[in-house]
Amino acid sequence: MITKSNIQFSLVALLVMTLACASPIPAGNNVETIVAGTLQALPEAGATTPAPTLTLLPFSMYYINNDSAGIQQVHRLERDGVTVTQVTFEPASVEDYDVSRQNGSVVYVSNNQLLWVNADGSDRRLLLDGGPIDPNNGFLSNINGPVFSPNGETIAFGYNGLNFYSLATGQSNLLIPDLIEDQGNGFIFPRELIWPEMYSADGSKLIVTLGYYEGASAAIYYPNGGALVRLNGDEGALICCGETELTPDGSAFYAANPFIGMFLPGMWWVDTASGNTTSLLSSDGALTNSADEPFLAPDGNLYYFFVSQPVEPGGSSRGPLQLVRSAPDGVTNRTVLRPETFELMNEALWAPDGSLVITAMAPIQDIYVGGAPQVVYTDPAKATVPLVPFAINMKWGP
């Protein structure tokens, strides 16, 4: 998942960091300082705590958090919801990562290097060194957005465009280059940048983000054949930057925006074959329909966080979202499932069966990156369960 603060500000700043929504840490936020007050002592390198017999989570959960030296590293929370293992041990912060659902190995970016380690943190391998980043034109050499293919054999990533790295051969191929325009006098204009976000479950589709000088959009790339399907009818919608959730069969994806700002709040449905976009929830100048983290569950229902409220001048961009369930259109039979509100939620991770969602709750109003994760059940009779002190960019492992 990407942090929502990136999409509320000008994409000019976003592009300076190679449109930082490909990284879990937005420009200008010192997460090491922000998180310091919420951190607890982490285990020593390679150490784990004894595992209770309880199985709380459907899979192990990977996430970014500071180590004992205040450096962002990838950690893994086991299914018991207690045992934590540090996976990466870099001298520089890990900016982005992905985990293989095949074997739990981790590909990540640190110091503008693409690196790969085993699930236990062993056998660290350098796949690509992007070299120093130009502070004035960071998008020219920035490595970002690594994503494992479902079979674990290929890593898609952004570096001067969309690349595929074969773990079997060690070869990297640039499939779609970024469109860059040199206007002279040291001014280089990014006409269109591209990086990956997520694969469909069968690996036949790859959702990507197309980044522009002002604005961004999602698109669907078909690895078998190389077709790129752009979106139609997404004007004013926030459909990019990892804020998407594929349906189980990959035929469509949902996108939602809970914030008032650069884009309008709402929720949209996109057909992955045609790119046609349908607005499910929209907002106007008087009323906002804010939605977040939509997930189409195997039971055929759409679960998401929602609030409808009048626009108040000078009011907070965060609304008191509640967990709801509806038909796939987001409207029919919409029912509030729990009494809690999730006003400070920065990201969420759904269990594949829709029985629970892990929400990362910011410690204060003005923090838009990560938070304290807790298990929230869609069954209102079950109490929420707190997990680790802080997590950014939560992902399921095997």
C-alpha cells in the first residue's frame, strides 16, 4: 500500500521523489522522529520471542519499522501476532519492498539499490545499483516499486521506466521507458513516468502508476504481449499510486479516496480489460462521500470504510470513517458493521477471506504515514486486537 499524504499535495513535489507514492515514506516527513515515541525495544538481530500456540493472523505480516538504531527496516510479525523478526539490516533506511508469497523472501530498495534476501534475512544479494540520485531530477535514476510476480520468478520495478528482473537468469529488461523531455538549461521535464504496483493473482495483469508533472493515473499492463491499457473516464478521480484493490478474479479493481484536497473523495470501479471507469460514490461541493480501502470478499460483498458528511469550511480532511459492507456497487444494502470510527487510519490490510482487516492508526492527526496496527474483525461481536507498536506498508507473507 502507498501513503495517502503523497496524493494530497502537488504532484510536482511527488515527482521530485520519483513520485514518492511509490515509496512508503513521503518527502518532508522524518518518520524516524515521528515514530520514535511509539517504538518499543526490538529483538536483537536475528532473535525472536517464543511463539505462543495462538494463531491470530491468516499469514505472517511484513512491515517497515525502525530498528534499535532508528533506521527503517523490514520486519515480520508471525501468525501468532506476537513474534517479531527483523528481516533486513541495512545501514540506510529501506524505502520500499515486497515479499514473495512463495517463500517469504524480500526484495527491497535501500540507498538506491535493489536488494534481495531470504525470509530469515540471510544471503543478501545486490540485484541493481542505481547510483547517486540527482537531487534536482530524482526521477532520472531512482529505483522504486519492486513487486514480485505471483510465482516468485520475476521482480517488476521502476528504474527509468518499467523493468522486469528474472531471478532465474539475473537479467533485467526495460519494457516501457519513462518519457523524459530535456528542455535545456538543466531543466528536464517528466512527461510520463511508470512504475508497478501489484499483480493479479494469476500474474496475467500488472497494475501500474503513470506519473505526470501534475497528476497521476493507474493503467493495466499485460506481461504476455506487452499491452498497456489506460483508464477512461477517470477525470477528477484518485485512481493511482497503489490506492487500488483488485477483485479476486482480476477482472476489475476498486479505488477510493477519503480525503478532501487535490482529488475529490469517492470510490470508483475499473474494468481491467477496457480501462473503463465507473463512479460508485461521488462528492460535490456540499456533501462528501469519503471511502477508503475497498475489498471485494469471496462472499460477494464489498467491505470498505465510509462516511458521508456535509463539507465544513476549514474542517479536517479526515472524516470519521466506519467499517461497512455492501453489494459490489458500494451502495446497495450498505450496512455499518462496527461502532468504532477510523478517522486516523493511514492504511489497511485485508485478510483474503474478508473476516478481518488490519488497520494502521496514526498516533496524532497530522501523521499520514503508518500507525499502530490492530486486528479489526468484520464480526462486531469480536473485539479488536492490538499488534506491534508501529507499522508502515503492511503486506502478507506466505
